[in-house]
Amino acid sequence: MSGSAEQWRQQALAASARRDHAGAIRAFEQALALSPRDPALAARLALEHLTFGDVEAARRTAHAARALPGADAKTIDRLGHVFSRLSEFGPALELFRQAAAAAPADVGILRNLAWGAQHLGHFEEAAAALRRALALAPDDDRAWFNLSGLPGWTPDDGDLARLTALRDRLAGDEERSLQVGHALARGLEQRGDRPAALAALNLAKDARRRARRYDIDAALGAFTAAPEAWRKGPIGPGDPSAAPIFVVGPPRSGTTLMDRILSCHRDVTAAGELRAMPLLALRAAGVGREAPITAQVMAATAAASAGQLGRLYLDAAAPLAGTTPRFTDKRPFNLIFAGMISRALPNARILRMRRNPADTVLGNYRQLFGSASMFHDYAYDLEHTARYVAGLETLSEAWQALLPSDRYRVIDYEALVADPEAQIRAALDFCGLDWDPACLDFHNSAAGVSTASAVQVREPLHDRNIGLWRRYGDGFEPALRILRAAGRLTD
């Protein structure tokens, strides 16, 4: 072994920057072999394992890193991020608290503390951390954005004026203006001016939309190719396990809500939004890194071994699946892979959440997804969002026609809100689970939630957001035209 630990670290960082995570892992392992007591190296290695999709290696390395003495605040904070992504929300919050205590003036660490507290429903702690961050850095865009998403935030005229001025100053900064623009839109919604909120969203998203140049036709092509790929393969018998329950559908359609309900059952563990299915599809297509799902990727899955795909998926899920007989995987975009799932895991259940398409479009457009995500670029353009949602509706109808009705079922969000017990009983019965009253009392669960619905699932079901699209005025009409043309505008 040649080179110093620092040389290997630099090589690892360079590999990570170009998304060569396998290369980064090898280089970090070399660095750690030369400096085995370095918690910073161990934390970075854990993060690379996680990004690469090796959850078990990430967990093992993260726990080893946590046990090493001498970690600085940044390393402790990074470990908190890893534990959070591993759905170990309690340890994550403790690490964020330690990091904030070690570096009380670090705004980034305070933001992460707030995020960790929000995962566990500690909203007052989250708000206090964000107010400390804004006292230190009044122009911090992410602190404003995170604060705007907490329950009880009631912006005054001064808040809106500061956000408007900050947005204008940041007009040339694509990422920061997105954060501030979404916070301003939320503030305008809180004040009851939803048409102005939509205009603020349009302005905030415009620079990113022009920079990303999203290919909506390629995305829709993957939706069209998915059923055709199912007709041809994957090949052979799948794995017989009935453990997985897939909760799928567009983001903001109720997937987190249904996952929360199911995971309150005594026989079910919430495994989170697993990356296994898209990664397996990409690897079947010979793509060794995260990339957009295309028609070519879907076609390549048809030549794969169904049994091998099923076993690889279960191996990847095992570290997060718990010890209960069943587990949920609530990655929304697994809807694209419903056919692949039905062949690789023929005894798995797929619950597709469906919401009024207009409300689904609005929910996606209002949401600021992670800027590094390759799956959400449609949401920077209102018309792209409408076409995307309409395309997923068509895909779901194709799956309903092709897949066994005892394996693929659609649950309407509006019906769930109107009659929770009947719909929850039906969902449990479909999944082969007996009745558990805890599922009806889901909002009182203390379990952590890391998605954008972390606030909503901690309150009882309500109908406040049904038909919300009607309150956004003429600015929402471009989306409605597309939904009408696709036959998807339901009253």
C-alpha cells in the first residue's frame, strides 16, 4: 500500500465529486487502513457506503465511527446525517445536539439540529434552533425555508418584507433564491394570498427550470416502456417472499400517510424510501451510478433474472426491514417498477396511492425537493408537473389492467380521509394483515419521519387540503389545461 492517508483521502474526495462512489469507497478504505482511529475518515466512508446503496456497510461503519474519540463538530454532524438517512432518528438527533453544543455558532449544524428534531416531532426545538441560526445569519436561505415549513409559523409583515428583499438580492443565485422563494410562497399562503404565492413559486423556480432543461418526453417514455418491459420479463420465477409492501404513487399523494398507517401495525416495520429498486434497474441496464430512468433502462430489466432481482432487493432491504414479518418500502417512484416488482417478488403487495390529480400537481409544484435528486426535476415547471402526474395516472391504469388485483391495489386519498377505518381495514386485508387499532391512531406514533410530510402525519386526518388547487387562481390554469386534455381533471 503506497501513499499517505491524506493522499488517499484526497483521491476519495475527488472520486466522490465525480459520483464514482465505488472508487471513493476503495480510497477511503485505504486511508482508514493507514489511519484507523480517524473518526472523520470513518464518517466519510459511512456516507459513501450509504450513497452507493450499501446500507449494512454504512450502518456498521457509522456505528464504528461514533465509537471513535476525538470527533470534531463537523464529523459529529456528518454522522448525524448518516444515522438520519439510516432511519435511526434518535441517535441522529443526539449527534446533532452534540454537534450544536460543540459549535453553537455554526449555522449549518443548527439547521441540521432543527431537521433532526423535526423528524421526531420536536417542532419547538426545531423552531428554536432555526431562530438561533437566523439570529446569527439573518439572510440564511435554508433556515428561512425550514422555519416556514414548521407548524405554527405565522409570518408578520416584516418577515414577508425581509423575504421579498432577500429574494430580490439573490436573483442571480439559483439555489438560494429557490429556498427563499419557497419560504416567501409559504408565508403568502399563511396570509391567505394563494395566487401571489403561486406567482412567487413561478419566479423562484424559473432559473432552475431554464438551467436544468428537463426532458419531460424522456420521462414519459419510461412510463410507456415499463408495461412493455413487464410483458417480456424479468425472466423466470421470482423470489417467493411476501415480506415487502410497496407504497407507491406520485409524491404528495398520500404515500407517507399510508406508510405511517401500515407501519403502526405490530407486524410491520417502515423501511423508508429504499433506493434498491431503481439501483437494481440501473445495474440491469449496465449503469453503475445513479442516473435518470429511461425507456432503455426499463427495456433492459426485461432481460434480467426475476429471482436474482428479488433476492438482491431483499438483501438490500434487510438492514432496514427490522425483525417483523413484513416491511414497507415507500419510495413513490417505485410505481414505475410495479411490473418489475410483480415478477421479481410475485407475493409482494403494491399499494398505489391516488389523489385528485390537480391537488397532486399542486402538491408537487409547491414542494422543494432535494436539488441533487435526479427524479424531481419535473417540479420546476408547472406544465411539466401536470404532464408528469397525468403520465403516472396512465401508467397506474396500465398496471391495474396487467397485474393481479390481489397484488396491486389503488387507494384513493379522498376516500381515506372520508372514511378512515373502512379504507384502513381494506388496505390491511389486501396486505394479508389482521386489524390493529394502532393503525387508526397513527398520528400518535412517536416514530420518526424524514419526508416532507413529517408535520402532516402527526395530526389526525383532515380535509383541509382537498380541492386546494381551486384557491390558486388563473395562474394554475396551464396545469388544468393539460389535465383536461389528458382526461384527468376530476371535480
